[in-house]
Amino acid sequence: MAREFPRRSGAVRAPRTSWSLNDARVRAFAYQVLLVAAVGLVAWYLVSNTTQNLEKRKIASGFGFLSREAGFEISETTFLSYSAADTYLRAIAVGLLNTFRVAAIGIVLATVLGTLIGLARLSRNWLLSKLAAGYVELIRNVPLLVQLFFWYTVISENLPGPREALSPLQHIFLSNRGIVFPVPRPHPVHPWLGVALAAGVALAWALARWARRRQARTGKPFPVFAAGAALVFGLPLVLYLAAGAPLELNPPVLSGFNFSGGGALSPEFAALLLGLVIYTTAFIAEIVRAGVLAVDRGQFEAAHSLGLSRRQAMRLVILPQAMRVIVPPMTSQYLNLTKNSSLAVAIGYPDLVSIANTTMNQTGQAIEGVAIIMLVYLTISLAISAFMNWYNRRIALRGAKA
Amino acid sequence: MTARTALWAGALVLAVLGAESAQAQSTLDTVKSKGFIHCGVNTGLAGFSQPDSKGEWRGIDVDLCRAVAAAVFGDASKLRYTPLTAQQRFTALQSGEVDILSRNTTWTLTRDTSLGLNFVGVNYYDGQGFMVPKKRKVKSAKQLNGATVCVQPGTTTELNLADYFRANKMKFKPVVIEKLEEVLNAYFAGRCDVYTTDVSGLVAVRASRAPNPADHVILPEVISKEPLGPAVRHGDDRWFDVVKWSLFATIEAEELGLTSANIDQNLNSPNPVIQRFVGATGDIGKMLGLDNRWAYNIVKQVGNYGESFDRNLTPLGFDRGINKLWTQGGLMYAPPIR
């Protein structure tokens, strides 16, 4: 910020040795020193007073509790295994990963759905555009917490118990314990499928580069999208078939109180994801619509007169310009979705806040717990912002100031 | 809900930051100058603390606060109530938002030491149990392997539950929801196979919240000790004494056979113990910094411990059990008031 400050020109600059308060630079410097000192003083006062009072009230402080045994169970974990014998630190890490899981899946789904609904609202089809408009107006005007309770109630109260579970497809069961589905039994070819997928992506990327260069040189277009898709999906498929198409499922079986085996999506996760995606989609749809509308109609007509098709005009001319308008507010929506995931507490999904709350309550160390929550959300938000800013710079018009 | 929890945490931070000068004063003085006691209670647990149809708070935890108000002001109604969830309760007390935490809270070593609280005594000896729908045909907690269990976070219940399943080499899935209403909805809707909390809570919930109480059974195993009692802030001995002896006075009154109905006749009792209790002789009240008729006021306006139990818990189907007086084979015992 200091760099942006308008510099005085050399002509009116006071002599270097002057330390008089009449010198604007000295004054500005003095003010800044005073401000920093005041902020530092307040911070020091807050910290020292807090520690003093905590000590006086015999409230434990410090982060030593993180290495103690947590003693409570967590209903679902992502990647990291956890049991009640693990530490608070691990419990909080499990909560963090659960937050990541719902936020990451939520961002992807909300972006796809939001783009579709935003474009639908611009459609020349009357019914489609009115439906999209109705969706946006309904959803973004009902508080998210209410929507979460709604979805949770729909799932947990309207679905039958595990013994009477609905089975829309063989081995897939829908009950108030969530959705359980078969997963393939582990097979030696599985890791290689991942490798094939990665290779497909890398080859598609190289192909796109080559096609772009060739088109710039010779003007000949290349069906990049179809070829890319064939590479990405085809390589793993070929490998899978070559391995003899091993399909051995691990289907869920009702045993005792619940299903065992197979994969599962809990009602809490489903309700939270559904609520977040549906809510954020409405905002993203409006952002996409605004972005497309912000591009001058003349651009479309100009593209047309150059002989580009409607799809080419959209992809090569309209969307790149719309993206400049879309990306900054989209960042805010991603941040909102991530932070809104903390409403999980209300419906019992074990996210970071839920587990940090429990930790605070079992250890009584509220200040440390709140500090951890704030720090983690700050880090996540700054990381998302940094990524989106980088992307924004990439798609900005060359030479233009974003 | 998050917002409220965050608010409490924020309140604690602010209070800890700013309340240095308030510490020098005892809560007894601040309570007297503001004219009422701020009592932290449950958000609604029948028999312990729940508003009745007229909006009046009722229950044995409420009666404890009323007893303290009667002792301090001679008027059991000089109270304000703050309903607290399990997660909010300690922060509310630490931050000075409430003067007494009387919210079916288990006395444990960790809470007594690292939370900056002092537990005053026990007004209900409890233990943790399990409730299951009758149609599940479960006879024992040992058959609960693989069950989904509804539980409230931030409770000793949550920890005992994990301990019990670990000790018995069983697995379970917790469904952890902070609000009592929400967690009960989840249980009654069948989201969980089991609901666990203190047996008193199970009895109260079954009697007051279940669509049909006969459809739910409480399993015989009691898996923990849960001495429930009121707590105050650490380091305020005068206030600690006032609350502690108000609790003891209700137990002592039952032992002496003093009730709200007969205490006026006993004002002139020749029994020296009763004489001291009602403040006719001695200066017991003054030692506490209270009016000498403090104990009389408690019994006259709130009643003794047994009256409170019979009024609040017996109608819900509670058995006195180990909460009988020591003279009748129970655990309720008050040190001598002299």
C-alpha cells in the first residue's frame, strides 16, 4: 500500500537532513510509527491481560491439550483413520478433512450446476428461463440454516429404517442411515487405472498445445475436445478391458443394526452437501448470467461476421471475456460455501467446527479452540483467494488492469 | 447454534479481557447490588429445568437456584434464567454471564480443575444408561455392537460411551447433535438405534417427549457414575459457601423433618438444632453474610430436598433410589449446620 502513495516530486523535496515536523514526509512517517505503536500496545495489553485473568481464574491455557487422548468417537472420517484413543490433534485433523471433503465436492457441483442454470436463465426457451429464474429467487431468499434443517428432516424422517430400506437398484439401499452402495473389491489393476487416467490427462493437455500451435501456423483446426476425451476416458477403459474386466463387487449386507460392507453416504453429509450446493448454485447462476450479459452484443456479431459458429463464438469470444467478470465474485462464493459448511454443527456432520466445539467443551479451553478455528478458516480462505487471483490474472486481458 | 456458541466463546474472551476489576468483588456483592441471581439452566429437561405451561421454570435444578435466591434475598423469585446447551454452559459460567450453573452437570476432576469451576455438591446422583425402541428386542447394552447412537456433544456421556464400547470391544456410530430437540428428533425418527444420556434424562425424555413412552425401554446397564450438581466460578469462596450451604440446608431440612408446610409451627421448637436452623438462636446466617433467617426462607419458599424431588421427579416416574437420605440408606448427606 505504501508503494501506491503519491510521491512528491524532487523539486519540492525538503533538504535530506531536515527532521522538522513541517516536512510532510517526516509527519507521515511519524503518524505511521504512532499507529504501529498504538496497535502493538493494544495487542500487548489484550494478550497479557488475558493470560493474567486466565491464570487468576485457574482456567487452563496453552496448546498442550492437543496431544492428550480425545476419548470421543467421530461418526465419519475422510482418508484419516480415527478412534477414541487418538489425540485431540488427530480429531481436529479429521474434522478439517471432513470440511475439505464437503467443501471440495460442493464447489465442483455448485460451479457446474450454477453455470448450467445461469445459462438456462439466458435461454431463449421461455419455460427454461422462467424455471431457472424461479429457482434462483426461491433458493437465495431462504436462509441456508433453514434449508439444511429441511433436507436433514426430509432424509432422516421420510426414509425408512435399514430393515425396510428402499432398493432402487440391486445392492443399492436407501434408508435413514444414508445411501449404501457396492464398491469394487480391491484388485491389482486398480492403481494402474489411476496411472492410466493421469497419463490420459497429460496426453490430452499436450495434444491441445500441439493443436493450438498447428492452428496458429497452418490455420487447420483439430477436434481437440473429442480426441482429448477419448484419451482421458479411453486409456483407463482399454487397460481395464485388457486386464479381463475384473468386476467383483463388495455389496452392502444388512447385519445386526446396520449395513456392513460397501460404501456409504451418511444422511448428515448428504443433507449438508445438498443444502450447500443448492444454495450456492443460485448465487453462481446469477454471477454467470451477469458475466455473459456484461459482454457487449457487438462482440457476438463481430465473431459471427468473422465466420465463427455460435458455439465457437461462445467458447472463443464471449466466455473468455465473461470470465473476467465472473471470476472475482465466484471467489467470494467459493469462500462462502467453505465457511457456510460450518453450519454442519446444526445437523451433526462432524466438520472442523463441530469437533473443535466438542474439544473446547471437553477441555474447557475456549480461547485456544476459537483461535484454531479462526486460523484454519483464514488459511483455507487465503489459499482459495490466492488460487483464484492467480487464475484471474491468467485470464485477464493482456495489458488491462484487473 | 454455531453463532450462539461463538457468541459465548466471544463473551468469555471479552470477559476475560475486561473483567479484571470485577474479580476483586465477590459474586455475593454483585448479586446483592443487581438485585437478582442469574441462573444457568438446561434448555428444557423435564424434572430438572423446564418452563411449565405458564412459562415458569420448574425442576430440581431450578429449585436449587430458587433456594439460593431465598437465602440471599428472602425472595425465591429474584432470579433470571439463561437456558444453556451442553456446549455453552461452562463458557457462560466462566465469562460471568451466569452466577450459578445449575444444569444437570456431572462433577469430574477435569471440570473442577482446568475449567476454572468449583462444584458445590451433588443434588442428584445419576449414572449413564441407554434407551432403545422396544421393537428392536434388545435386552442388554452388550448387544449394541454396530449400533448407531444419538448423543449430545461436550458431555461426559460422549466420553463414557466411547469408553464403554472400547472396553467391551464393540463398535458404534455416533450421531452428535448439540440441541436436545434435534438429537431427540433424530432418535425418534429412527436415525439412531440408541439414545444415551444419564438415566434421569432418559426417564424424563421418555415420559415427556416420546410419542408413545411404552415403545421405548431403558436397558439395565448403568455404565458410569454421574454425580450431578451446581457449580460456581473458581476463586470466589464467599459465593461458593452461600451456594453450597443453600444446597445443604435443603437436605438438612428434610433430615430434620422441616417442610414448607410445617416450618412455621417449628419456629418455636425446643430442639436446639432446629432453633439454630431457623435462625432463632446463633448467628449462622451472618457467618455466610446473609440474613439469619436464610434457611427458614429456603424451606418456607422452596421446600426441603424431598419436597423438591416429589414435586418435580416423582410424577415422571423417578425412584428416589440412591438419592434417599443417608438415614434411609441413600447418599444424601449434609454436614452439620452449626
